Amino acid sequence: MEATSSSEPEKPAISGEMVLGPVDLGELARWVPKKEMALLVEICDRARRDPDLTRPALLLCSAYGERVARMLDQDPFPAVTRKLAERLRRLRDESGL
């Protein structure tokens, strides 16, 4: 008899689901230099196709968001910041990172 893990509910694999869309990245682009923004967009696009890049892309977006918030002394896009934090938390829960 083949052993299966039917006693444990199957967790979906970490998906390449990026929580940031073009509109969210556009909000960030207002304060990030064009060349850096182009690289960030490229990384996010690749993360949509490669689940291994999801966490680094989200961390990078989060770091840029924090940098902008420090520069302005306020978070200009709190909804995006919350989405990033929630997605990173879910990734930690799913992968144990």
C-alpha cells in the first residue's frame, strides 16, 4: 500500500502571485528614479512567472516603500504597504521562512 499524506490537508505550493500590480508600482514610481523603477518592474514581472522570486521581489518593493515613507515622513500608499506586509506574512507561514 502506498503511503499518502491524506491526513494532512494539502497546502498549495507558494505561488508566484504578486500582490502588486502596475497601478501599485506606478504609485511607487513617483518617488523612485526611472532606472531603478525599470529594474523593480522587471523583477516583479519575473516574479509573476517564477515563484522563487516572489519573496525577494516583495522584500525589494517593501524596502523601496519604506525608503519613500522615510523621505516623506509618512506612508504615501498605506494600502500597498499593508498588501505587501500581508503577502510576506503569508509566504512566511507557507514556507516557514
